[in-house]
Amino acid sequence: MPFLGRPNARLLYFWLVQFGVAAVIWDFLPNALSKVLLAALIVLANLSLYRRQTNLPVLVNVALIVLLAEFWLGSGFISPLNGAALVLIGVTLTGILAQSFREGAAGRYRFPVWLFLGFVAAQFAALIAYWPIFFAQKALLATALFYLFWELIELLSGHGQPSLKAHFIFVSITVLIIIGGIMTLGG
């Protein structure tokens, strides 16, 4: 159990991203409910890591990395190129560390796949940064689009379960609902 013994570097990376981003954006969240939900999401992701399930922690880390990049881009703290580099490096590192956490040292690393997914997430984050909506909505949309590509790669590579096609359709509909909600509510 990784939480009971000495934590390894992979686990420390996940904690650093999750708690670091939460500390940076905590005071800028719109209300108390969003703070409670963010804390609950981080706790849930860490419980998933405890059970050696890495899909939720990867998605939470990607969402938080994109959230931090969108927050910094919106406040003018970093340039779009630096924001894209932050997302690219963060997503690629998150994927590689999660895969090694799940499969151990004997696992086959899919570095090119995670590099491609990091590039896709960075491009989504950079393009969505110019939309006149709240930074959390930008991060939600970029994360949903990243997840859509992640599921597409899993579907095409044959690593997924038989129900992955239905899950892919569900995620596609979710992305459409998020975009529709952002457009109709006006940000």
C-alpha cells in the first residue's frame, strides 16, 4: 500500500500537482461549494491511487494542470506559449508516471502516446484560452476534449474493454453538452 509506507516519487508528483494547484487557485474559486467539490475530487483521486486505479487521478491531474494554465493565462501571468508548454510537460509526465505506477518497472511505456496526448491537451488549452468564458469552464472543456482523445486512442489501440465504444459515445455527448451549456449560458 503506497500510503502506509514511504511514498515514492510518482505518488509525490500526484500529490504535488493536486495540492499545489488547489493552493494556488483556492482563493479565486467563485464560491464555497466549488472549494468543497475541489477538495472532494482531490480526496477521491487519492483514494483511487490507494487502490492502484490510475484513470481518475490522471484525469484529475490533467484537469488541474489545465485549470492552472488557464488561470495563469487569464490573469496574464504567463504567455500562451508557456501555458502550452506547462500543459504539454504536465500531461506527458502525469501519463508516464501513472502508467509506471500501475504497471510497475516491468511495464511497457507508451511515451509517444502520452506525448501526443500532452500536445493535444496543450493545443486545446491554448485555443480555448481566447474564449471569453471563466477559466474553470475553459479547463473543463479542455479536459473533456483531452478525455475524448484519450478514449479514442484506447479504443483504436485495443487496450480498452468491450464497453469502451459506449463509453466513447457517452464522452462525445458530454463534450457536446459542455459546449452547448457554455454557449447558451454565455460564460
